[in-house]
Amino acid sequence: MLHYRVNNGNWASESLILTSGDTYKTTIDVFLIEDLIEYYITAVDNYIAHNIATDDNDGSYYSFTIEGSDSDGPTIENASQIPIAPTDSETITISCTVTDPSGVQYVTLFYRVNEVSFLNVSMVCTSGDIYEATIGAFDYADEIRYAIFARDSFLTQNAAIDDNSGAYYIFTVSSSDVTAPTISDIEYNPNTPSNSDQVNITCTVSDLNEIDSVVLHYRINEGSWVTTSMFLISDDQYKAIIGPFAVGSQIEFYITATDDSRNSNTAIDDNEGAFYRFTVLTQTTSNSTLLVLLPIVAMLALTLTRKKQ
């Protein structure tokens, strides 16, 4: 007779059946994981006195503990993110496939921003074996590292982690502004400058963000390029003053503008590669010269009048 108990409970008995020779055998219930089973055996002979023998392992009983048949954690596959290259204005959806014969108890996304402590968010089963979580948006240039943790529904709650073989999954946040400023209405005044004139160059610059800088680039007679900052004069109009230049100088120029976004987008207006240009002419006759010439003209006119008389 087999006598057994579960987790120090009440003793139960089960007859052992002769299977061959002097070997006896019996089968007892299916137990739960971590159940402690203790047992001993008694035997009674066929003598009239029915002598009884007991084997209880010297009073300490024979024992064993039920172990789980599922010792493997869930399988985590196909970790991915949308968008692949997120900007500072976008949230990021991270998904994966998680399977386990015993069922999946939960899936958790662990992530950190710029090497600080890990944060965690539950991943939700959206369909079948696919789990998703949404994080962000983050700031420009933030580096995000993440890993996925899962536990199955078996009694031992086996766990698994997908951390990309210890390297983590990583992405860096880019800027949502990839558009350069707009440069328009380029003008210079005077249109035909003399060697005594300064030249006022103006333009209009606009952008969804603020403008960081507007720069005039110019050169004289195809020499080296010179740069000078253009300054804001009203609303989105910018101005630079250059010159005067020597008679006959050919001036070429173009304008660049850079916004203050994280990407520092820069626009260029170089007249489609031909540059804007003007040539410096001889100085016009001055007022002092006219004052000298007027008496001479008057004298000539008086002489001609007298001859006619």
C-alpha cells in the first residue's frame, strides 16, 4: 500500500499492484507545480498473523517536488518601429510578435532617452500575436534605446527579453523642419551706380521658423568673394550697403539665408547660377562743375547776340 500526502495535508492511500515477479506499482494523481509530495509504503504478508512492514525512509518519508514542464520564456520576434526615422514632431509605434505555448501574460517595452534611467510602458496585443506600444514625441537629436520584455502564463511565469543581443534597438530623432527659407524681391539701388555711390541691396526672407542669418556674398571683377551680414530693416526685409567702387568695376552678388531650426536649413538665391550684377559708371557732373560752366555759356550767348546786332 502506498501512503502519500500533498503539501503536509491529509494522508491518502493507494494499492500497489503486482506487475511482474515481486515488483509492485501504482499511479497517483497529477499535481501542481511546486507541490511537495511525501510518501511511504506498507506491506502485509499472507501469514495468519498478517505481519506488517513499513518503509518510511527511517521516519523522514520519501518526497519529491513537482517541477514545471514549461521552462522556456516566450519567443519575441520582428521588433520594429514606425516611422523608421522619426522627427521631433512624431510619435513612434514599436511593435513585435510574441508567442508561447502556455500563453502570454504580458509584454513590456523598456526604453531610455540619452542614457538616462529606463522607462517602461505596457505593450498591447493589437491582433493575433502582435503587440504594440507608442512613445514620444522626443526632442531633436535625442537618442532612444529600447528592449522588449515578456512573461508567459505558465505557473512559473517564464520570462524572455529581446534587447538586440545586448546592443538594444536604437534610433536618433531628426528635425521636422527640412525646408529652407524663401528669398525674394532682390533689388539694388541705384541701378546704375557711379564711383561715388554706395549701393543698397535689399531682399525679402521668410520662413516658418525664425531667421538666423542673411548674408550677402559679392565680388569685384571676378575676384575673391566677400561676405557681409544683411540686417533686418522691417518685417521680413533685409538690407546691406556696399561700395563705392572704382569706375568700370563689375560687381556680382548673391544672397544666402539660414533659419534657426535644428537643421539650420540654408537657402541660396544666385539668380539661377548667373549671379546678380551691375557695372560702376563714371561719376555724373557735379554741381560745382556746373557753376563754373554757366558763366562761360552766358558769355558765349552774349557774344553771339552782339554779332547778330
